[in-house]
Amino acid sequence: MTMESLPKVLEVDEKSPESKDLLPSQTASSLCISSRSESVWTTTPKSNWEIYRKPIITMSVGSAILLFGVAITCLAYILELENKIFAILKMIGPAFLSLGLMMLVCGLVWVPIIKKKQKQRQKSSFFQSLKFFVMNCC
């Protein structure tokens, strides 16, 4: 089916108002929704699972991939396999091993970063409440 066989109604000029309606608008409300920052006004305390969920999942997946890489590498050297299969396992095993180790370390480093961020938020909220108190008293 070529462009000539399509009716003229289906063709859309890029400069036409109809094509502009199809583009997503960047209004203030859509920018606020896509913002990653947390609201200052929300004071609901988060549970430890909500705070440390992502690093725990990253460490768990990294550990699983690391163990899978160790198992594949060990099987490649313990079992007597064909040269072709041995070469494939010899390449894949260390790749999974290094990927798993990288994810595990990323998760382990992420935890102290989150702890430091939580302490900064507590200090910030304390100073904001102190500022609010001083401004309203005087």
C-alpha cells in the first residue's frame, strides 16, 4: 500500500492545528506530577520497607545473579564438556559473576546514602518548624 493510495483525509500536515493537538502539553500541573521531589507538607512517616525497598531488591537480585555466575563457572570447570559448550560457559559465567557483584555493591552503597539523606531531612524539618515558630511569634 503506497502513499498515493491513501485518501487525502488521512494525511496530516505537521504544521496543521490537528497535529499540534496530538502533542503533549507541558503545563504546570503535568510538570508537578512528573516531579520526583517529595512534598514538604506530607508528614506521614514511611516504614523501613518503603525507605529501603529498592536497595534490598537490588542486593537480592545482585546476590542471585552472583550465585548463578558462580554456579555456571564452577560447572564449566568441573564437568567435562565439549569445547564449544565449555567456551560458552567460560564466557557467560564470569559475566554473570561480575554483573551480580556490581549490583550487590550498588545496593550495599545505597543504604548509607539513604541513611544520610534521612538524617538531613530530619534536620531540615526541624529547622523549618523552628523558622515557622520564630516567624509567627515575632
